[in-house]
Amino acid sequence: MAKLSAILLTHNTGGMIKDVLAQLDKTADEIIIVDDNSDDNTTEIAGKLAPKAKIIKHKLTNHGEQRNIGYARATGDWLAWADDDEIWDDKLVEEVRKIKELDGYGYDGFEFLFKTPVLGGVVENEWHLR
């Protein structure tokens, strides 16, 4: 089975990171957190909830650079990245497990459908390559 490294970009999300990590932990073989020098308890909570996670503190210059810092530390066959407000639902977690078991179905990348809360509603059909 392919190994999955999940790169999580964080900044001051101590109140939300529990749910994000719980879902990533169900499928990721390693979690790499690249934190933008949070001044709340984000990294402390992450360290307790995901002891296997690698936590890297790095001042944000741009999101691409933050992801690349995580990618450089990743050891997995597959890489996935998430922002600190993206909670994978159970359907997505199961689909990622299937992808890992079948070594990616022969594909090089996948797009995930996102449901983004906006002004009390939800924007659906937003596809993101991950």
C-alpha cells in the first residue's frame, strides 16, 4: 500500500485543529504541520493530538513556499495538503484509503470537491487539485 504524507498549513487555529487532525489521522501515514508562528495554542494542541506529527514553525511568506517546506520533509509515496480550516469528511477519508490501497489507480493527482461555508450558506462544486 502506498504511504500518504499530509501537509497541513496552520495559523492560530487552536480551536479548530482537533477536527482537522482527527480526519487526517484516519488515513495519513505522516502529518507534517507547517505553522505560521501561531501565537495561540495551535502547535501545543497539534502535538498532543497527533504525536507522530512533525511540526515546523516558519513565518508565512506565501502558501506555495509553506507547502514546499512540508513537501521537503515528507517521506510518503503520495502527498496531500490541507489548510487549517479544511476538515475531510468520512466519504473523502474512505476514498483516500482506496486510492492508497490501489496505488493511485494509475493517476498522478486527484481533485477533491470542496464545500466551503460562505455567509451562512455553502459553496459547492469547488474542485481543488490536492
